[in-house]
Amino acid sequence: MPNKYALRKLLLTCCTAGFICATSPLNADELPNLGSSERTLFSQAEEAKLGAQYMQYLRGSGAVIEDPIDQQYINDLGSQLVSTSNDPSGHFYFFFMGSPEINSFAGPDGYIAVYSGLMLATSDEQELASVMAHEIAHVTQGHIARKIAQASNQKYKTMAGMLAAIALGTVSGQAAEAALAATAAGSQQSMLNFSREMEAEADRVGISTLARANYDPNSMVEFFQRLQQSERYYMKMPELLSDHPLTPERITDAQNRAAQYSPRHHKTSQEYYLIKERLRVITSRNNHAIISFYKETLQDKKTHQRFAKQYGYALALQEDHQFDEAQKVMDQLMQDYPDQLIFQIGAADIAIDAGNPTKAINIIEPTYELYPDNYAAMVEYTAALYKAKKYSDALNVLRLHRLNYPDDPIPYALLSNVQAKAGKKAEAYQTRALYLTNFGDFKGALAQLQIAMQLPNLDSATKSRIQSQEKGIKAQMQAAR
């Protein structure tokens, strides 16, 4: 995945640089849980452990888009849908993966991937929500736990690598091949394909979730059918339909389910269109081509959602180091849409990239003070403070917020850099070890702790914490073998 924007560049240094630098419709309450009988064979604790290993594989591949603005959006939308699902208390984490394929994937313990290609293929927020609701239903109905429990002869640690390899198959053939070779489980992929009954149930439960969240319950089938009809243009079936095959019976059943609800109309948010363009730029391989695309698009006065295309244009200019022009476009967007936080965050990020962190602070600090719980604003504000060498202030912000995002390694990437610059070297190495563990880099994490143990003047309490962390990482390392 190409590295984009000032904040992403800052985060990357923590990874790569040397440290210190067919049935009749049922009512929702009547729906069976096809996986409930398997929970005794596969406990919630075991699924949580498997989910953590699964995410380590995916993050280690570089396929996960580690971008706070995208993550804020997809998790806010996912949380809204989960809150209207039949199991709102379960663990969920949503993330984008950089792939042109039109697909999504539900992993163990509620980790749900949305491919960037799927986001770009949707025409409105309802279509995106419909796919996410379907994947949420696979989790809440216990389908994933059931399929894994059926593989009782397969070690769960092997299963994590296999699941990641399947998810990576359309992202990087080499990454998938390596993961499958490591797990020796390639022949097991068919075991994880959901049955027709599970797909139909996920449709029904997902449609109910959509309706309760005030999205059009027909949007799921309409989106699937649109992809199906456009297959001749793709010259191959979109992966979403390959992994979730549409049969006439399934379509009829979903249509009958949707017909039980009164019509609903959801107004697509500005954020949806902005995130689409952000992903378009992040996943582009030819920056000059993407700049030309936006120039041509903006010349057409009939362009819909013009503000989103302008935003994408500013991001592409920023990536091309045309900072002055990018700032002009983003400043105009801030003026035209003063309540849109994404533009304020974007303007601050351009200022950081242009080497003006003081300007970035002036832009983002009022936003952070107004919306201290906004994850993307918090990360951008901390990055600006770090670049301005205000390490104590940055440390205070991160200490206040970082534990609120247990599934996200980004705050730890920032924290390790800030701690190092603030002179807290032992803590910095420990934080970096924690960060690397999230990517499955156990050897790298242990190396950081070994360096920490060699620092002079360590007190006994610090040594004890480092040794305890080292013991925990070695246990994870052993479990992943």
C-alpha cells in the first residue's frame, strides 16, 4: 500500500525506521441461531484469541488501511448498525483493506473487512450499509464460530492464518500464498464457505438490522442484483457474489423479507462521499493519473458531489507535494463547509506535510477542543504537536485517549515516537513492542524489550514490567507457531 499524507508518513516511521527517530419469511424474533449449538465447542474467549491472531496476520501483510479518518467513518457506521442488530453487545471492529476487488469479509470475533473496491462500487451509503449489515449478521448468528468449531481437527492458530490468507487472496497473491504455506491449510478453504442456509439467514437478519437503522431494507438485494447485472462489464463475477452467491431462491426470500417493512429513505452523509474519494487516492498507483482524473471531473459543471471531488483533488495534490495548491483547495472547502471536520483535519495534515506544524496546530486545536472524542481529530492534533516538538502536550493527549481504542494500533505508533522524544526511552521501547505485536512481529517486539532492559538506571518496577511484557509476547509467539 503506498504511503499517503503527513500523518500516515509519521505513523510509518514507527514500523520501518530504526527506533528513536428458500423458505417462507420469518419474523425477526423467530430466526434461528444456526451457530448457537457450537458455542460450547468454541468459546468466546477462544474466538477472541483467534480474532487477535487473524488481525495480526492481516496487519502484518500491509493490506489493512491504517488511516484514522477512514477508520473513524467505517466504525461509526458499523457501530450504528450493530446497535440495531440482534446482538448489540458483541465485539466488532470494522476496517478497510486496500484491494480493487468488490468484496467484504467477516472474520472471527467481529472483525469485518470492507475492501476499498467495494466502497468505490457502491453508489450511496445504503448500499454500503447493506453489505455491512449482512456481514454483521454472519457474526451475530454464530456462523463463523460454527464453521470454525466444525474444524475441530484443525488447530485454531492454524485457522487464523488460513482465514487471513483467504481474506488476502484478492489483495496480494504472494501474501495469500505465503500465509497458506505457513498454515498448510490451503485445502481447507472450502470448509469456510457459508452454506446457502447461512447466506439466506444473513440476508434476513441483515435486512432487519437495516430497517431498524432506518435504511432502505431493499438496498441489499438491489445492490447485489446491480453487481450481478453488471458482470458483463467486469468480464468476471465480482468477488462479493462469488463468496456470497445469489440464487433465485435467495433473491426471492430476501425480497419477501424486505417487503415486510415500510419504505425508508436514508440521506447519504457527506462523509460517505468524502471517504470514497479518500480511498480512491490512497489506493491509487499513479498520482499523475488521479490528478488528471480530478481536473477533468471538476471541469464538468454537472459533476455530482463536487465538494467530494475537490477534496480528492486536494489529497492528490498533497501527495504530489503541491502543498500550496492543495492548501488553497482545502481552505476553500473549510470556508464553504465550516462544520465538516474532515476538511479541518485535511488542512492541518497538509500544513504538517508542508513543514508548518504551528499552522497545523492553529487549524486543528479548536476542532479538537470542540470534539475531543473525535478519534481522527485527536490523532491529527497529537501528530501536529509532535511535529511542533511539543512532546509533553502530545503525551498528555495520548495518555488521555489511547486506551479508548483497544483494536487500533495507531495511537501506540504515535505514543512510542512521542515518548522517545520526551526522554521516556524505557516506556517508548515498551510501547513500540506493543505496537509491533499488533502486526505479528514478535521478534521485533522482543528486540525492543531487550534494548529497553539494557538502558542504564532502570528501577526494579520498570524491569519487572518489561519482563512481564516479554513473557506475554513469548506466549503469543508460541501460540502462533
